[in-house]
Amino acid sequence: MFQCPVCGELMEILTNYHCIQKHDITKKELVEMYGAPKYVSPTISREVQNWIRESAIITRVDFDIAQAAARSQTRRS
């Protein structure tokens, strides 16, 4: 991610569209006046990493419940 040197907005790449719409100057002028956009490496807190790890994994219980529901639906038909 890159950070606009003027407003601090994070984006994949600093574009001419952003520079003109937000700052009323071209990308080239913005870089000359304020410097190149800074590369920012986003970090995730340990709690968020743990939550993603725990919620993204299908447990055996999840699988068994889904299988039981599917079996009960096919028996009714």
C-alpha cells in the first residue's frame, strides 16, 4: 500500500486521478512538491490474526452438523 504524501490516504498506487480530484494538481506536480508516496506495510494485530485463524477453519463439528442436515433433508424427500 502507498500513502499519499499530502492527505495520507492509503491506496494501491498513487494515481493521477487521485491527485487531480483530491488536490487539484497532477501526479507529477504532487511528487515534485511533496515527494514520492511512502510505501506502508499494513500490519494486523495478534488478536485479529488469531480470530482469522480460528474463524476460517471448518472444524469437525461444523462438518458433522452440515452432513446431518443434508441427510435429514434427503430423507424427507
